[in-house]
Amino acid sequence: MRGADAPTRDIAVHFSRTLGATGEQVAYPAVSPERARFVSAFERVNLAQYRKALLHVWPYATVTHDCLEGDHRHKGVYG
């Protein structure tokens, strides 16, 4: 962040997914955008300082669970 001399910075994050077939939404933290204090309920994360005006993140993760076998698999990419 330009103009900041602190070694770290705080950002707020919110993750959500809406299942198209059912309209069901899953989110972390579990807050609704229809609430008056939606943004203030975001999770706070402390990051090392960076010298750019923007931070772009494209996380990707999948998790599957086999109820019959009791097995689960996951993979993820952060970049």
C-alpha cells in the first residue's frame, strides 16, 4: 500500500459460493449481504506490507466427499 510505512497491513476477506441448481449459499464468515453490517463482519487478516495499490488473489479449491466409502479428496491452488 503506497504511503504506508508499517511492516504489516490488515485486510478484510469474505468467501461465498452459491449453488446454481438449488440457490443455496455457503459463506465464510457466515454473514448475509442483506445485513446492514455486512462488510464490518468480514474476517480480518494481517499480511506483510506490499508496495502496490491493489492486491489480486485468485484462490481455487475443491473438496469431494464419498458418503458410501467415507473418503474425501481435496486440492487447491493459490496464486
